[in-house]
Amino acid sequence: MQQQNHDDLVKRIARLMDENKELSRQIKTLQDSFDKIQNENDKLKLKVTRLQDKVAVESGESEEDQILRFKMATVLFADIQGFENINTESNSHHIIDELDNMFFRFDEISKKHNIARIKTIGDTYMSAGGIPIKNITNPIDVVLAALEMRHMLYTTQHDRSDENRQIWDLSIGMHTGPVIATTMGKKKVSYNIKGETVNIASRMQAACKTGNINISIMTYEMIREYFECEYVGRMPVKYEGDVEMYMVKGLKPEFAADDSKTIPNQKFIVKYLLRQFSDLQEIILDKLEKELPSYLYYHNYKHTIDVVSQTELIGIGEGVNDTEMLLLKTAALFHDTGHIVNSDNHEHLGTLLVREMLPNYNYNDEQIEEICKLIMATKMPPNPQTLLEKIMCDADLDYLGRADFIPVSNTLFEELKAQNKITELNEWNKMQVKFISGHQYFTDTANKLREVNKQKQIDRIKSLIV
């Protein structure tokens, strides 16, 4: 009975994955249509842009300034309070220096979390996540930065021994939404942002009690999986109606590495990297589409999408945990990137790109080593030793037991033919029969899903041989 339930679960997962692939295809078609319309729209806006450039020059803005639009950014306002509590006999210069030092520390925290410092307005600090490089994790990044800013300010004051040790307080507000950013400067680029998102973030801060972090419901929906939050109420916003507000208390206990619930633990980092994976995937797929040789009809970005999907499917069937799933999907994403340089020894070349890129995406050395091993496990002939290596190899050759085997194998034939590695279709079919007959799936999940159909493919190809 338990085995039957497992088989039914695997089949349901397979159906869902197939439906997801079809939806992805439809989304890409719609995106292509949108891009065409957007290009036409950009042409129509050309005259308007030129007029805007003239206005910018007349108003004193640099001709090099650029206007950028971001669909999702998270804007933060941090207001430092406490000037009214300063002793009149205190050294005012010392106090101003202390405020400047706090802003400097805020800059360091922002940089650590890939957040752009926008400006300071008096004793208010403004920053934004999701610019200049868009990313899906920016609401999480900004909330982490806010918690660290608050913890830093109060910890610093607690450690002081002078009479003004408790003069500073902090209130933070943030909101997630679209913004328009203007770049300024050449050597040192800075940003100015505007839009309703900025206004709402400012209102979140204005409504925030001292010592708290206020977020809008838009930000809350994107971070609630990771952070403890408490509902505050509603804030009337012009043109938006009432916007619900939440107070961030800290990381959820299962994701916190310290009692202050400010520092994330390894479990949080893995879930964060899984969320970030979609950004990394977009970058790598775009790189493959643009840089792979045109004759790679099989080893193209579509094959990479397929292998990523199958590692997830087989991984779920084999009961892997979040950490293992992250390693599998990342290895699948990079496993054919070496073809950009050279098809021979492409597995090793792919690991070089892994070692170059992944440290910038918060992967640690141990994870990177494991990902490289998984990529090398796909080198022919496969000889996987661990469960993850077996899943990787099965995902890479999953098509051998699928209904679309013939059209997929035809693309591989055309690829080899373009490289003069094979010329006759009949010879190719003989090679196929020999290869598939000697092939085996290594995981129970792949065997249940694909092995029966794989045997049918052998019979079909034999019927084509003359």
C-alpha cells in the first residue's frame, strides 16, 4: 500500500511538472509578444525621450543621466531621532560626527545586503533594494538590513559609558513596488528614485513607533515566510486607499542564529538561495541563449531548462531535503555552460564558471565543491556514486524514456552532423539502439517513470534501421 502511494505521488508530480513546462512555454510566448510590443512602444517614445533630455539639460542635469524603471524595488526610510535629548553642554561637533558615523555604518550594512544608498535627508537615511540590478530577494535583503541597522544602533549605545549613551532612537519604514530611478554621475554613480513606492515607504516610516520597523502589506507578503511580524493597522495613502501595515519583530526562531533574531542561520541561507535561484537561472539561461554556438541544437538552453526541471522532479521523488535540492538545481543549471567555450571537456569548463560566479551569490566553498562534483558526474560514461549524482545523471538523460524521445534525439543527430561527427541517419539509429540498450537509470523514481517507455523506444528505433 505504501509503495502504491509512492508510485501515485511520483506520477502526480510528473504530471504537474509536464503541465508546468507547458505553462512556461506559453509564458515565454506571451513574453516574446510583449517584448515586440514594448520595442514598438519604445520607438514611439523616442521623441518624448529627446524632449526629456532637453529639459534635463536646461534644468542642470547631466546629459549622461539615465532614467531606469524597476518593476519591483524595496525602499527603506530610517529616521534617527534624539537631537532633542542632547545635553546643551555636550560637544555638538562630537554629536554630529557620531551621526555621520552611524550613516557610514548604515552604508556598510546596505552594501553587505546589495542595497543602494540613495541619500540622507537631515537625520533620515534612504536606501533601496532591487536597484541597479533587479533581483527577486530585495524585500528580504532590505528587512535583514533594517534589523541589522537597528541592532547596531542600540548595541553601540549600550556599550558606551558617557552621559549621552541613550540619546539615539530609530524608526524604519519600507514598501515594495515599482520605482523610477535616475542615475547621476560618471565615475561614482548615484541614484535618485521617485514614484508612489517612495511615498508609501515614507508614510510607513512616519507612522512607525520609535524602535520599530514598519512594512507595508506588499513587503509583508514577500517576507512573511522568514520573519516574525505583527499586524499594526491601516494607513490612508493618497490614490492608494488604506494600506495595511505590519511590524517586523525579527527572524523566525527556526531561521535565527542569535537571540536578537537578527543574524540568519544556515537553514535560512539555504531557503534564501532557493528563492534567489530564479535570478541566477535567468542570468545563466540568457547567457546560454546568447553565447552557445548556433549548431548546438540539443545542448542548448532548452535542454538546461529540462534538466533543471527533472532534477527537481526526481529529487522530490527521492525525498531530498532543501540543501540537496539547491545543489541539484544549481548543478543542473551550470552542467552544460562549458559548451560556450568548447564541447570537448565541457563538464570541467562548466565547473570553472561555477567557481567564478557562485561566490558572488552567497554559495559557500563546500556547496561549490559539491556542485562541481555533480556536474562532473554527468561525464560519459556515467558512474555516479552518491544519491545526488544518480539523480543528476538520470535527469540529464531523462528524455530516453519520454514520449518526446524521437524529436529530442533528432536534435542531437543534427548537432553531431553539424560537427561532422556523424553523417548517416541509419548509422545514428544503430548507435542509438546500442547506447539505450546499455543505459540504465540509477534511481527508483526514474526507473518507475521512464524505464518501461525506454524499452519501447528501442523497438521503435530498430524498426527504422535498414
